[in-house]
Amino acid sequence: MIEQISIKPQEKPMPFPQRSVPVPGTATMRVQDQDSASALVNPVKPTAESVNAGKQLYGIYCTPCHGASGTGNGLVGEKLSVKPFDLTSEAVQSLSDGFIFGYLTFRGTVMPSYANDLSPTERWHMINYLRHGLTPAAPQQAGIQPNDQAK
Ligand code: HEC
């Protein structure tokens, strides 16, 4: 009876369940699901600092699949059954900031969730980069040059 699969007190360190602990660095933004995330408005202004922060994070987390240009030609992306979408395309650029925030939080089909790796603020920086750094569209408004040094 004493030999059971149940976990005994003090037996081993128990990791916290995923996403039960806030990622440090910012106020935690709680969203329940993709639908409620879609209604969120980006609270981070697309300043040069924000876009640059997004660019750095993009280089670390997104280039393997989406490529430095964002067109989906990353080395890992090539191997996937579902090809990474072209982030510079009309289809993706017409998504709302909130939807993309939800996508990064809750994952796509093949694309993983970034809720544990990127704080909410970092996710918004990333969205500012997708809008104002990755594409030539509207960079002037934000006073930012389109990427290309991003390689
Ligand atoms: C493991 C490869 C991989 C990585 C890393 C990755 N993606 Fe994706 N992404 C995909 C794939 C594949 C799709 C196509 C749909 C799907 O599988 O979710 C996609 C789709 C998307 C979409 C389009 C969603 C839509 O509905 O049109 C956005 C936006 C996106 N990714 C942003 C990002 C950002 C920002 C990062 C970095 C934080 C990132 N992705 C990292 C593979 C990846």
C-alpha cells in the first residue's frame, strides 16, 4: 500500500503549472482566450524604443520560422508542415493588434505560445515592430526607418 504512484509530501520539487506565475517585468495582463484578446487595444505607443525592443525580440524568437524579412522563409519554417505565414502580407497586417496579441499568447496551429517567454509588454513591442519596423508601411508616422538593417 505504501508503494503507490501518488506523490508523497517532500518527495520532489513541484513545478508551478504553466502560466500560473506572472512573467516578471510588467503588470500582468490577464486575458481568458483568443476572443477576448482580440478586443484589446495596444497600450504601448509605437515609439522608436518600442519598435527597437520588438526588433530585438523578433530576432530571437521569430526569425527561425518567419525569417528576418518576416516573409516566412526562416530555416526552421521550411521544415514545418504548415508554412509560417508572411507577416508582411495584407492578410496578416490587416489583423488587429489585439488578435496578434492573443495569437502570441494562446498559440496558433503549429506556432507555439509565447505567453511564458514574452511579457505582455514585450508582446506589444513585438506587434509595434511587425507594424512599423518589419514593413515599409507607415514608418514615417512613427519616425522610424523601415527595417533592412534587421538582417
Ligand atoms: C516554430 C515556428 C514559428 C515561430 C518560432 C513563430 N511562428 Fe508565427 N507562425 C508560424 C506558423 C507555422 C504560422 C501559420 C499558422 C499557425 O501554424 O499558427 C504562423 C503564423 C503567425 C501569424 C499569423 C496569424 C494569422 O492568423 O494570420 C503571426 C502574426 C505570427 N505567426 C507571428 C509570430 C511572431 C511575432 C513570432 C515571434 C514571437 C512568431 N510568429 C514565431 C510559425 C512560427
